[in-house]
Amino acid sequence: MVNIRDMRNLFFSVGGGNEIGASCYFVQLNGTKFLLDAGIRLHTDSIYPRFHSLYVENLLDGLWELDGILLSHGHIDHIGSLPFVVEEAQDVPIYATLPTREIVGLQLNQSLTSPTFKHAELVDFPRVKEFNALRVQRAIENITPIEWYSPITCETCQITFFPAGHILGASMVYIESDAGNILFTGDFTPFDQLTVPQYQLPDDLDVDLLITESTYGYQESPYVADIDEEREHFAQKIDRCLDRGGIVLIPAFAIGRSQEVALILRNLIRNGRLKPFTICIDGLAQVACDIYQDNGVQLFGHELGKAPQDFIDALDAFNGVIIASSGMLLDNSMSARYAEELLPDPRNAIFFSGYLDEESPGRKLERLRESKGQRFRINERDVPVHADVDTYRLSAHTGSEGILSLIERVTPKKVIFVHGYPQYKTAVNIHRETCRRFQNRIEVYQANNGMPIYF
Ligand SMILES: [Zn+2]
Ligand SMILES: [Zn+2]
């Protein structure tokens, strides 16, 4: 007997609705049940999406009832709970692009084997023991790679992935059915980066429900400064540091940001704006660079390479730039180990390249930048800060305008905002702005974890 609860079209945020982290959305369309992404939170004790809420709401009896798991991209806040999910959903197919599967493999394997990852990039990860090798292996093996623009059938629905920009392999997920069509954006970028081009969608896409990220939907994008001007400042400061015989450390996220910063620097050298120097990549970013390179993004060359083994012990003879993860200088990560060595010498510089959590060591160091000689606690040691510390906004994330132009373009009947902070009381408010611009034409919803939205 067909249960009536199985037939209504439903969106339910298990995690990542009114927050950034633990992205995980349950969607029921034309009787077919999907999970969109399966991430974790990084800087908190409760890392997993609240899968239990699915059972409490009587939407599922268990994750084995799912028909498919669709992954937008490989960042840990979108895929980190896969080993947990696969435990309960062993026979449920997982779909992702091939590069995403490779990045998932890198991230999950790293979480098993590297003490750096456990202690630094997954701080306060209380259930780390659950990530045993078998479950990670199974999660990766269960992923069926799919190609962009090539539809596949899953029960009563047809699924197509389209390029989303953002990072290598990142996709928007389009689900078609007799009961309506959904477009899920994942994380997306509406402009070309050096590593990946902007998102691409067919012109005539028929979308009933748009589920879109809203990272900068409720807060000012920190990247509004003139990009060329910002790159020029960055180039000048690097020039100055290298001229005085110093080393520049750029802490950067391993997947996406490190590769983008590396190419910005390489271009500054190749177009003659900077004198030639060596760029060394270290930490998890090295393996991520291999994946980028294998997928056709040319990174390595005579200016740019991997840091040799034990490079940290041979810094006296180096006069160049090091890009190392983590981006927020988390204790015992590769970037933190370099920072510990480089901070006491006034010839050196540490330039942050993007977002820093309020509580992160990187943010604490940034606050000390004007008070030279102060001591900074890093890797359980106190070191004096004599190096130059600064932050550059080298990315060009658009804010809510990028989201609004996507809405304009696909003109859905309904839109649900996820992956943002609606509780922020700033001048930017994507919900209000969408209602204002598309009055009476589009129904606008804000996702809240644990609250079903029927459509
Ligand atoms: Zn992402
Ligand atoms: Zn994300």
C-alpha cells in the first residue's frame, strides 16, 4: 500500500539550513527520496546533521529508505558525514562528478591517517574514532561518477549535473519529474576564477523549486574591494618582503583556495609584475593540487611546486612564498608549523587570503598585527610576533547580487535559501530583497533545520 506520506513533495533540512556547515537536505519528489549532500560542522562538538530529526518527523524509518544521495562538491561541510550515512544506507547509490569523488577520497582518507587533520583541521572532532577505514572505503566505493550534462534515471526522476564554478568538480544538481523540477545550487560562483570557470546552466531550464546557497545572502561580502587594486597591494607587499630576504607564508584552504592563490601569484610573475621567485605548496593542498592537475588545471611548473620533505627545517636558505593549509592557522597544521618558525623574524610575512572564523588562531594573530613584539600562542608555544601580518581579499565572491541574478535567470516558482545565516541582522537580506524584486511571482522560503517545507 502506498503511504500518503511518501507521495507529497517535500524539502527538509537535516543540517545546513540556517547555518553554514553540515549541509544535508532531504528531498522527496514524485515519491523518490533523495539526500542532497551529507556534510559535517567543523568548529563545534555536534558535528553531524541531525539525522534523527528525519525519524522524529516520521519522514523516514531509516536512511536505507533513500533512493539516491547526490553530492554537489567535495568540501568537508558537504561530504564529511558520508561514512556515517553509508553505514545505514549501504545499498543506496551516491552520485557525484569524478573530480568530486577524488576530492571526497582525499578528505575522508586524510581524516583517517593524518594526525594533522584530526587535531588541526577537524578540531574538537569527538567521534573521530567512528571514521574507521572500512566505512571511508565503502563511502568512496559507493560513489558512481556522473558527467555534467548527462542525465541519469533514478526511480521516478531524472537527474542532471551542471558546472557550478566554486571548486573543481562542483555541480548544480537538477532533478526532473512529473511532479515538478528542482535545481539545487550547492556552492556556486557567478564569475570565472583562474582554476574553474563560472557556473553554467542551459538557457531553457524549467525550474519549479530552486534551493540555493546564501553564504553572503545575509552578510556583506568581504570581497567587494576592487580586485585589481587588491592584487596590486598584495604584489607590492610580497615584493617588499622578498626584497628584504624574507619568506611569505600564505595560509590557505587546501581545496580550491590554495590552487587559486598559487595561480594568481604565478600570473603576477608571468606578466612581469613580480620578479621571479619560487612558490612552494605544503600540507593537504599538495594532494589537492595533484587532483587539480590530473583534471586538466595546470599548476606545477618551474615557479610552482611541492615543498620538499622536511622543508620546514631548511628555511634559512629560502626566499620565496609558501602556501600551506590550514587557512585559519589551526594548531599543528602545516601552516601553523611554518608560522611558528617565521613569526619571530621581521623580514618575514604572513598574509591571510580569505575567511577567518572569529575564534580561529588566524583571526587572533590578525588582531595582533599592529602590536609588534607581542607574544602569540601557537602549537602550545609562545612566539614573538615580528613578521608582517596582513589579510588580502583575493577572491571575488559576489554577494546577494549573484544569487538574485541566478533567481532572475531560472525564474523558479519557489525558492528556498540554505547555507547562510538568516539570523544576522545586517543591511543585506536576500529573503527580503527576493520578496521585493519578485513580488507575487516567486514564493520565498528560508530553510530552518528540522522544519519541513511541502511544495
Ligand atoms: Zn564549498
Ligand atoms: Zn559550503
